[in-house]
Amino acid sequence: MIERIPLLALADEVVRHDVVVVGSGVGGLTAALELAPRPVAVLT
């Protein structure tokens, strides 16, 4: 599962994910897809 979370999201929203990727560009999305199906948060 990949979930997009705004940068100012609460910390407890982020810690429930296995991996956090920072950035909304193609590189961030590619990294998140490679780590799926682990819970991944993409911070934008």
C-alpha cells in the first residue's frame, strides 16, 4: 500500500508505515513502488 501524506502530517500517521519516502517527484514514486507491498508513506 502506498499512501501520500502531506509534509505537515502528524508524526503518528508516518510511524505506522514501514518506509517513508520524501519527495513527490518520479524518483520518490519509483522508490515507493519498488518497496511495495510494504506500507510506504510518500511525504510531499
